[in-house]
Amino acid sequence: MQITLTIPEYLEQQLLETTGKLNLPIETLILQSLGQLFEEDKDAPSKEDIFNSLLIALMEVEDGKVHPIAELWDSINV
């Protein structure tokens, strides 16, 4: 499976500079960074749970089941 991310040009430049300094492919840097985020929190969902959530989200987008961000904020209880 392939996941495509669209990021702003300035962020891509920062990532490319960092990967150049570390001599890593950009994909590896992104995956390592995501892994570190979830390793720090022992209560965080597993990588499999995250992957499954992403798959569900992508399928919903493909099916046209998208909602304005304002609806998301309305559903969050602060």
C-alpha cells in the first residue's frame, strides 16, 4: 500500500535539508519521527491501530464521506 502526503513547499525543503544532513531517505525520517511520537506514550494506540484508522479514513475520503473541519471542532467537548 502506498500513502501520499501533500505538504507545503517550505516543510518539504526543511525535511529535505534534514534528510540530507542525516543521509536518510525522507520516508525513513517521517516513519522514525512518527515512531518516536508513539514510543514515548505507553497509552498510545499501537502502530496497527493507527494504520487501520488511516485505512478507514482513506476509504471514507474515497467514498466522499468528508466533513468540514468546523463540524469536527463542534463535536469535540473541551
